Amino acid sequence: MDTSGNPALGDGVLNRVETATTGQVMSAKGTYAKTALLLGVLIISSILSMRWLDTLTGVSPWLFFWLPVIVSFVLAMVMSFDPKKAVVLAIPYAILQGIYLGVLSAIFASAYDGIVGAAVLVTLAVFLAVLIGYQVGVLKASPRFQRIIIVAMLGITVYYALSLLLSLFGITTPLIASYSGWGIAFSVLVVITAALSLVLDFDFIERASNQRYPKYFEWYGAFGLIVGLIWLYAEILRLLAKLMSRRNQ
């Protein structure tokens, strides 16, 4: 059973990689440093894309939303099957996801004043809280904890996929976009799941480092952690939008 809730970081990948007995090996410190680099690239790309959108006229922002999503999904699949590719593909992935988040943030910002800044601060606070909780041993990736988070993630993924499929036929599903009490409760559940999935990612990085995996695995681990952070930010953005909509009723 995979011990990372993030599909990019799982035991299946570890089983396909030979332990490095000579030369440079992966370290948790190096992985977090590369995560910071990718996060910086992501933020810069997001800011630039938001400013670029302001200069466009007559062009749907959804074009710049879905194109980066599709291309970055392809890059993610390549890295998932061949972790070595993360050395060259992790930064392009962060750039593309930055464009996606920039467009997403601009769409929400046009409807809700101050939502982007609030979402960034909440995401940072949640990330640091989970990281500290893991480091001091309050949050542990026990087998039971892993099963609960993975089942929750699978359920959320299936519901999102079903909602997307039904939307193609003009059918809307409750909870995802609803700012009713149930809709807000659903978003809170998703945010909690996204936040706690980071515990599994931290555990994965620590175990891979202890098992002396190759240096390039730092890029792969950083990529996986960025995937989790992107999901967390997007869900916090959605939750704040629901709360603001309900307040303005």
C-alpha cells in the first residue's frame, strides 16, 4: 500500500528506484530547498499571468486555464512513471501550474475583493502548522492515518470526476459550488484532507532520504509536495469564496 496520499509520491515509485550506494544521495533538506525553488517559480508565474490577463481583450481566460492544466498533467504523468525526468520537468511544471493558478486567482479576485491574499496567507499558515506538527511528532503517518486520508482523497477525486462528467451534459452537482451549509462543510472537509495529505508527503520524503535514494529524487519529492500545495491553495480559495458569498447574502 502506498504510504503517500499524493499519487506522485508512492511506494510504487520507491520500488522502481535503486538505492544509491555511491555518489550523491537524496536528503530531506535538499528536497525542501528544491520545493522552495519550485514554489518561488510558481508564485512568479502566477503573478505574471494575472497581470498578463489584465492586458488581454476579447480572449476567454478559460483558454489559459485549461491549456496549462492539460499540459502540466501530461508532464506530471511523465514524472510519475520516470522520476529522473523531474530534474528537467519540475520547473516547467511549476511554470504551467503558476499560469493556471494565476488565471484561477484572477477569476476569483474579480468576484471577491481580497480573496487571493487571504487564500495565500491561510495556505501558508496551514502548511507551516502541518509541517511543525509533523516535525514535533503530533502528526504521524500511521497505517490507520494513511488509510483514512487515502480513502478520503479517492472519494473526493471520484466525486470531482463525476461532477465534471455530468457538467458536460448540463447537469450540476451539489456541494462543490454551493455556498449552503452543506457546501461549506464539504469544502472544509476537502481542505482538511488536502492539509493532512501533506503529512504523508513529509513521511515519504523522510523515508526516501533515509533509504539513500539518488540525488535526482529531491526534484521528484519537491514536485510531489508542490502538487499537494497547489491542491491545498485551490481548495482554500474555493472555501473562502463560499464563505464570502454566504456573508454577502
